[in-house]
Amino acid sequence: MTLPNIADTQAPAEAEEQRRQDAIRAEQTAAREAAQREADRIALVQNETRQREAVLQEQARAEQAAQADAARREAERQEAERRELAHHEAQRRAAQEQKTAQEQARLAEQARQDAERMEAARREAEREEGARLAQREVESQEAARREAARQETLAQESARQEAAKLEQARLAQREMEKQEAARREAAQREAARQEAARQDQARLAQLEADRQEAAHREAAQREAARQQAAQQELARQEAARQEAGRQEQARQDALRQAEEKLAQAQRDKAVQEAQREERLRAIGRQLNEEAVKRDAAAKLPPTTSGLRRGWLFGRSDPNGDMVQYARAMSQKIEMNQAFDTVRELVKQPHTQPVVTVAVRADGSVEKITFVVSSGSRALDAAIEQVVSSQAPYGKFPPNLARQFDVIEIRRTWIFDMAIRLE
């Protein structure tokens, strides 16, 4: 038995290995080709996807552009409509502003006229108040001057009397000295005469000596009386000096009291000025309120009463008939002894009231309104009684009656020695 050839055995194995390797290579090649085809397919799909996405994006951009264009056209249309509306609104506002400006100009003109009337009334009131205060100040200063002059006259008279008394004292002193000199001279002459007669008239000398002794005692008594009189004169002069001092103190006290009265008067004046300013402010507020009411009444339809009303809040007004009628009405109240009605009431603390009286064309009183109360119900009631008791106040003059049915007259009531309407 023969053994197989090794070469023959190896050849099929190699061929098999070769086939196997070829198969592996073929599989690898096929796998590579399949992978390439898959990559190409994926690339194709991706390319198609990108193209579709590009188409979709282009469509989206086109749609967005169309929407933006439509939105732009809509915005332009809305902007045109808005501008048109703004133009119409501007025209409407311009017309409204022109109308408002005209109305404001009318109101400003009316307010200016009211302000001028108020300012004229205020100036007139201030002028009259200043005149009254100046008169009172002049009277107070004149009284103080007269008192000071009287005190000065008293002081001068006292000084003159004191000087006269001193002069009399000096004259009395000189007379006493003259008498003393005469006495000494007489004594010397008498001594010489006695010395000459002493030797032959000893008895007479003794008698003379006795007489001289008596005379000396009498002189001593006179000297004592003179000294006592001088002391009394000094005491009288001291009393006169003290009296002059008291008079000077009284004069200074009077001057101090006059200064205090002047200071009090100034303080009272300041208080009255403050009260007057407050009254003027109240009147101003009332005038403003009534102006508003008049404006409101002018805008309303006519009332059923149809009364034509006039107002006089000061002493001056373009309507001379109204001013004259108000003056006559005030004089009637002031001149008819109406002060007795309020004499006791005005002694109590009170504020100067501001009263508006509405008078009808026939002179009767329609109503009484207190713009500023006196602060005392009894005094307010007494004022109403005074106004009512003096009615009627006379019919309106023809020219005034053709203009108004009712006139409202406002005055400040002042009580001093009588009733005064300012």
C-alpha cells in the first residue's frame, strides 16, 4: 500500500483556502458595494430631503413674504385710516379748542370786570377805612399832644413857682442879714456911747447894760425865731420839691399812659385791620360764589318769576341811579334814631356784620342775608328788625325800574355813637 503524496494532499487544501479567501473577498467586496449603495441611497435620500426642505423653506419664505406684504398693506390701510381719523379728530379738537378759548375769553373778561368791581370796592373801602383810622390817629395824637402840653405847662408853672419861692427866700435872707448888720452897728455905736458915759453915769450904764441884756435876749429870741422860720421855709421848699417830683412823676405816668394808649390803639388798629382783611376775604369769597351763581343762572332757562336783579356790593358802580338809591336807603337807616334798638347789644363783643338787603321796585324788603354775622344772634335779629322797621324805602326811579325788579345792596354795619353803613 502506497502513501498519498503530500503535494497532492496540500493542493486541494490550498485550493480550498484560496476559494475560501476569494469568497471572503467577494463577500467583503459585496459588503463594500452594499455599503456604498446604502451610503449612496442615504446620500440620495438626504439630498432629496434637503431639496424638499429647501422647497418647503422657500414656500414658507414666500408665504411669509406674502403675509408680510399683506400685513404691510393692512398696516398702511390702518395707518391711512388712523391719519384720516386723526385729521378729523384734530379738526374737531381745533373747533372745540376755539370754542373753549372763546368761552374762556368771555369768562376771563367777565372775571376781569368782576375783579375790577371788587378791586374798586376794596380800594374804596380801604380808602374810607384809612381815612377813618387816620382821623382817629390824628385825634389820638392831638389829645396826647394837648395832654403833654398841659403837663409841660404845669411843670413850667411849678418850676416858676419854685423859682419865685427861692427868690423870696433869698430876699428874706438878705433882709435878715441887713437887719443883723444894722443891729451890730447899733450895738457898736451904743457901746461907744456907753463907754464915753460910763465914768460919769455908772447907774445909767448899769441900766443900759440891763437894757442891752434884754435887747440881746430879744435878739436871741428873734434869731431863734428866724432860724425856726428858715427851717420851716426849708421844710416848705422840700415839700414843694416833693410835690414837683410827684407832679413830674404824674406827668411821666400820663405820658406813659398816653404811650400805652397809643400802643393799644395801634394794636386795636392791627386787630381791626386783620378783621377788615378777613371781612374783605369773606366778601371776595361771597362775590366769587355769587358770580358763579350768576353765571350758572345766566346759562339756565329763564325762571318762572322772571325778576330782573341788580347787585351793588360797594359804594361805586357805573349805574348812578342804583348808587343814589342805595345812598338814600343808608341815610334813612342812619338818620332815624335806629341806634336805640341795638344800643345795649353792641356793648357786648361782636364782629362788624356785613349784610345784603334785597329791595323790590316798590321799596319793600324781599330778603335780608348776613354775609358776615356779628357773632351775636340777638344783634343779628336787631339788625333785621331795624331794616324791616324802616321799610318801605321808596319806589325805584323810572330809569332804575326799567332795568331791575330787585336790587341787592350790601353794606358793613358799624356801631359807635350811631349806626353807620359803609
